[in-house]
Amino acid sequence: MNKQSEKPRGLLSGKTVLLCVTGGIAAYKMPNVARMLKKLGCNVHVLMTQNATNFITATTFETLTANKCLIDTFDRNFEFSVEHVALAKQADLVLIAPATANVIGKIANGIADDMLTTTVMACTCKCLIAPAMNHNMYHNPIVQDNIRKLEHYGYEMIEPVRGMLANGDTGDGKLPSEEELAEYVLRELAAPKDMAGLKILVTAGPTQEAIDPVRYITNHSTGKMGYAIARRAMYRGADVTLVTGPTACEPPRFVNVVPVVTAAQMYDAVMSRAKEQDIIVKAAAVADYRPASVAEEKIKKSDREASIELERTQDILAALGADKGKTILCGFSMETEHMLENSRKKLRKKNVDLIAANNLKVEGAGFGTDTNVLTLITEDGERELARMSKEEAADELLTELLIISKGRAKGQ
């Protein structure tokens, strides 16, 4: 089959986000959010309340977004149009951050007395609201009633985090980090929700098998591929569980992360959740062997040669394949020779639907890289992918699994 490759493009290319900034001290975070979204290819329009201009300038946003920052409903210095309606029609998503108690109260009660609230009222797309204020103000029953009212009407709240607030108090009224706010936007807009309603379990990373309290056996897996699969499946609307060995990767938000250390722990975590999954992707590099016994104390160095007796670990993929029912099962195969032959044997022996194979000796594939070179192998054929980012490779893999899922549904 022909190799496939895509030119890199921002995850938010072609999307328009209205970034609504109100008069709270946390407004200082929002230029960075605008920059992040712009870097992802997003068309960002910023609307500010007059009070917000006391904390950050419109010029900052205009420089970062290349769009006019709108504040005054009756500003005559732009091309004629009913501006709030025009922007509302363009918007794929609205993010109000920071959202003060004042603006939350206005929107909850239908008050539209400036450009920001007027535009929000005219939007039909999804609206995310990130409250940020003093702890006591946030917990004021009037504010909480207004929040519940907005949720009733379909607005989604981004919960504030606990931390030191502007007045020095500690409480849960702090605006989340810029990275987290950007992730909320990505969750909504980064991909079509073609996997909505599916439950997907992904394994990632290495396992560690103890020799003594100090040492262990492991491998070079970084978990990047499995984490990319989990993240992209979440972007596509799936309900994702990530069972992960120890890695340095940042856990994906909006994913149920189950940390494990050993192969036995991973076996238990996967098998106890397997029956409820529609798709399972085994991307983890699980140890095939572990020490037959673990020393209770650190093994001291001596002049004699040392040896470690090893025993087999439980084969998670084989166990899943032996009793998979309707679950679609995907395994990974990392080889150094005879990749296709060995991977096809694994496909049949372990009763899986798809093997994602790669060769450790191929440039850009394998452990520790940000790219991968996969060949997707099924009973009916194989599809060789070009070298691409692990995020792009994850998307190709998930699309193949979705095709299998739809084909099986038709067959039933």
C-alpha cells in the first residue's frame, strides 16, 4: 500500500474562538492563552469588558491575535457590521476567562449591556465559563445560584483551582493554568467527535520489575505513543482509560488515568476493566520476565559473578485475545528483524484485530522519539504509514480501529 503523510497543521486550524476577558486580576493569564490558541492555528477574537482594560491592554491582544480587540459596543472604528452578531455567527466556541461574579450574574439573568455580554447572548455555539474570584465571593449562594442557572441552560463551568488568591488568602477561586484552559478548547475543537459513545482503554509506558528495594528491570519505553493515542481518542469524543507504567509524560486531561508499576499490576488493571471496553489498545512495553524472587534487602556488591533467575510474566494481550468477546483488540509489535512475519504471527496467535508494527532500526521509529513509522496489520492486509508525529500516527491508528468497529457493527 502507498505510504501516507500529512503536512503538519495546527489542531485548531479553521476554528474560531471568542476569548472573553472580564475585570479580574487573573486577566494577566489570558494573553498567553490567546498566544497558545493562535499557535495551534486558531482564529482568536478577544472581547473585553471596560473593567478588564484596567488589568491588561487591548493592544496586547491585538498584537497576539492580529484581530481587533472589541470593548465598546458603539465603537465606529471598524468595518460596518452588526459586530456582535457577526462574531457570534463565526464562533465555534466561546471561552469566558476569567469570569467575574458580575459577568456571571449578568449572563445568568439575561443582561447584555456591553460588547462582551451582547455577543455571548447572540452565540449559539458552546460556551465555557471559568469563574475566578475571591474564595468567599465564589461560594456566595447568589453566585452559586447563578452558576447553577447557567449550567441549566447548557453553559459549561471550568472549576476554579485551589491556591493563593490575589488578596493573599488561600481558597478555591483561582483561575486554572493557561495550559489547562487551552486543553478545554482542544477537547471541544481539535477533532470531529467520531468516537463519541465508545469506551477505549489504552496501555502505555514501561513496567518495572523489582530485583531488590533499590534496583529493578525495565525497558526504554517513554509512553509517548500510548499517551498520544489516549489524548487523540479523547479529542475524538471517546471515554478513555489510560493504564500507564511510570513515565515522565504529562497525564492527558479528561482521561481516567490508572498508574501502575509492575506487569502484574497492569494485568489486574486491564483485565478488571476489559469487559466494559469497546476498544483496547495495548501500547505499553510490558516486561516479559521478572525476577523469580525479590530480595528484601539491597543486594550487596561482591567479587563473585551474580545471576538473577527470571520467570515469565502474565501475557496481557494473549489473555485479552482468549476472551475478548465483542471488544476490538489492538496490539503493538516492536521488532528488529522480520517485522511483518513476526507481527502476523502475533496477530493470529493472540487473536487480535490489529497489530501496529514498527522496526526499532528504522529512523524515526521506536522508543523515545516524537515520531513513529507504523505498519497497520489486519487479517485482510497491511497499511504502511510514513514517518509522522506520534499524534498523527495515533489518529491513523484510531481511524483504522473505527473502520473495524463500524464494519463489525454492520456485520451484526
